[in-house]
Amino acid sequence: MIISGKELSAKLKAEMAERVATFPAEYGRVPHLVVILVGEDPGSVSYVKGKAKASAEVGIRNTTIRRPDTITEDELLGMIAELNADDGVDGILVQLPLPKHIDEDKIIAAIDKSKDVDGFHPLNVAALWQKQPCTLPCTPKGIMKLLKDSGVELAGRKAVVIGRSTIVGLPVAKLLLDENATVTITHSRTKNLADVTREAEILVVAIGRPKFVTADMVGDGAVVIDVGVNRDPETGKLCGDVDFEACEPKASLITKVPGGVGPMTIACLIENTIEAFLKKVAK
Ligand code: NAP
């Protein structure tokens, strides 16, 4: 069976739209997300468009600020300082990656923690690992919603995550651990990877290599979550890290690319923006 992120995200966005429609009467305005896009990277341009489209669907305000890749680090820091100080801005997202002359960590740390709707700020990351209230990073949050909505039991089950990035692999492993799964994190130096992944009852794949996970790496009845967004070198079409056609017959549940984790990431970004807004107006 296919787990559809497209369907679940549509349902979540419709629910959020209903709530947001009540905000002008209740709070005098709707949540405001500001997205900063530096440069013209086609992938980033398309992600930013997707975020603006989802904002419109839910009825939140979205401002996309575009700057050339010649912008200096100081100029970008100055923009963030202004947005931090602006009471009419609830969420700030700087689309990554940034040009090499800009220190991404410095930029992320400069965003006010309460406006960090990506959940990448060091204080949010620390709070996640200390089980404190925090803004969850959007992709791991979306993956957990997909698993829960599909009724996947996590407590006591073997989960394997391929990839240990700070934005996907590590936080999703932590969230699975918090749900009492027994979690193994694998990476490029893992020996006999297929032996490890075949044991997984829940397999989350976040590598960035087209169709890397083949049928022999998936155990019978596994739940497979494919985070990858790649171009298939043969067809040029969008594809995941999992060879879907080969693995689908072995999996009990599996996500597809596109239409799986991607739309959930965006829905969670909107949710994080609404949560940041509500925390502010509730003060
Ligand atoms: P990343 O920072 O490049 O991390 C990739 C991870 O995969 C690393 O931990 C790396 O191991 C591991 N890896 C690479 N080759 C491997 C191999 N041969 N065997 C086992 N592990 C291997 O990537 P990321 O940011 O996590 O993104 C991963 C993928 O998810 C990309 O395709 C990205 O576009 C996609 N993504 C999708 C969404 C969404 O919303 N759908 C959001 C974020 C990312 P080492 O640590 O040892 O190098």
C-alpha cells in the first residue's frame, strides 16, 4: 500500500485553512511567513514557489524576498535583524543552500528562535535533543505524521534510518526514538548496509542518491519512507532514493516520490508558522 503525503498534506492544509480563516476576527491578522531566496538555483526557486503556493492555499501571508547571489553575509544578517524586530513577521525561512561566501550556520543562528519555522536554529535543535518544547524541523515532523496517520506502530519496533544529516537523518532518528522505536542510524561508512536495512521494520531513507535502495535491501513487510529528491539519470524525471518499482512488492507500506514526504514538509512549514504566530499573539 502506498502512503500518500499528497493526500495527507491536502487534508492538513484544509484543516489549517479553516482555522486561519478565524484569525482576522480573533487576532486582527493572519500569520506571516517571510522566505528569503538568494540566487537563482532552479531547485531552490521551485521549493520557494511551493511554499508560497501552500501559504496561499491555507490563507497565511507569504512574502518572498529575492536577492542576487552577490549579496554579502552582512547584508543578509542586516535583513534578518530587521525581520526579527518586525512584529508583523511570524516566521523567517532562509532557503538553503546559500552561496559559498555566506556562512549558513551563522545565518541560521541569527534568526530569532521564536521565528525559526524551519527548526534549524541551534536552540531549537538543542531543545529537540533535550526533549524540551521546540519547533520541529519540517521534514522529520512530516515523516512522523505520515507514520502516525498510517497507523504504524513504532514502540519496540526496529527502525533503520539511512543518512545522518542534521536536517533529516538525525532528527528523524531522535523522533523515532522518542516514540520508543529501537533505532539504528546508518551512513556512508556503514559496513554491510543491506544486512542492516533488511532487518528494519521501518526504513527511512535520506541519502540523495537516485534509486539507491534496491529490493534486496528491504525486509518483507517493511514500512519504507523515501525522503530523497533526485533526478533519474536515465529518464530525467524526479525520483527518490528508493527503487520504488522494485521495493513496493516487498513493503507493507511505502511512500512515492513525488507525492510522499515532500508535500508533508511544506504542510509542516505552514503549521510551524501558525504555531509561531499563535505563541506570539497569545503572549
Ligand atoms: P545530506 O546532507 O547529503 O546527507 C546524506 C546522508 O546520506 C549522509 O549522512 C551520508 O553519509 C549518507 N549517505 C550518502 N551515501 C551513502 C551510502 N552510499 N550509503 C549510506 N549512506 C550514505 O542529505 P540530506 O540533506 O539529508 O538529504 C537527503 C535527501 O533527501 C536528498 O535527496 C534531499 O534532496 C532530500 N530531502 C528531501 C526533503 C523533502 O522534503 N522531501 C527535505 C530534505 C531533504 P555520511 O554522513 O557518511 O556522508
